[in-house]
Amino acid sequence: MATALGGLLAEAGSASESASTACAADVVLESAWLPVVLLDTGRELWRPAQVEALLRHRLARVYDERGDAVAGWELSIDHRAGDAQGLGFGLSPLVKSAVVSAVAASGCTMTSIQPAVQWGRQRHRQRREGWWVWLEQDRAIVSHLEAGRMTAMNPAAALPSDHATCLAMLRIERLRLGIEKDDVGGVVAGWQQDFELTPQSGLAWSGLEAQAAAARGSVASAMPTRSAA
């Protein structure tokens, strides 16, 4: 991870030198490195400490390891009092240390570490209903939106290979997640488009290649691959 991130930051630093600007880095990490969890809190009023405890419990069931206990992870939670769901993220100190070291070695200044799925979602705030599918290198994060909030999610669906498998995936997720509306309208987004979507399906592709490229220079968006650990 540090090697891949260092290469991306060096590229951004060179671009900044050419433009005579300071190199600042927003490091964007996929969920293999910065896991995402949709929390079901019901309609009861939860204290922030209770939501945090639920997130740590959910993360620990999957990611707890000797020497990297979830109890020491940094958490980020998007939950409003009274919401039936909340969105949580966990950052391991080992991952954070690798990021901080790579940024420091590059001569850049780190401005933030962001979950890739949230980074992409912020660029599609206008989409408030239907499916939001975020394609990563090794998985698809499939979520359903209602009034702009994520109400259902599969954080580790198999990557669709074409239009047909994408539609099949959403039909399966609709049944698995208990979504009553029989629609497949929504946005499929990611770093690059690997297959075409037909307009008749109600799905629209939104590539972020141009946005990521524009971010490099004064700001670098780094997406290290999982295999670079």
C-alpha cells in the first residue's frame, strides 16, 4: 500500500512543482482499507456513544486481529438522532500510519483521509432516490437511497461484468435487502467504466476519472491498490 501510494503522491508532487503550487493530498481509500458499515439503529434515540459502540462491534466481527484491534481504530459516523440507519467507517492505525508516512515522504501535505464511497457520493448529492452502486477494484458497494439517505447496503457485492449482471445483481439485492419498490433506477459510479448501460434500464453511469485527474496537482487523490500491501 505505501509503495503504491508513494508513487501516486510523487506524481502529484511533480505536477505541483511544474505548476509552482504546493502539493496537498486528499487521500481517498477504498473499503478494503477503510471499511464501511450501514448501522441499523431503528427509530429509537441513540446516544453517540451507543452508535459508536455498535459500529465497533460490527467492525470487530470481521476485522478484529491481534495487534490491530478495532478498539483502537478511528471511527467516523454519519447518524442523526431519530434516523433508522447510520453510516459508519473505521480506520486502522496501521493503515493511517502507512498513509501518513507515504505523504510525508512525498513532500506533500495531507489535508484529509476519505472513504472512496463517500467521496463519490458527495459528487452525486443530486441523486436522492433509488440505487447508488459504487464500483471498487475488488467489490461493488450496493446501497439504496431514500430522501438522500442510505437505507440499505451490501458493502461487498460481487463486481458486475456487464449490463445484464448489473441488473441481475440489483434484483437480487432488492430481494435480499427487503426493498419493496420493484425498480432498478439509479447511478453506477466508479473510477472507470468497464461496461455499457442502456438508458432503458433506468441506470446511469457516472465516471469519476476526470474528477480524479483534475484533483491531482494542487490536490492529489490517491487510490492505492489492495495488492500493494
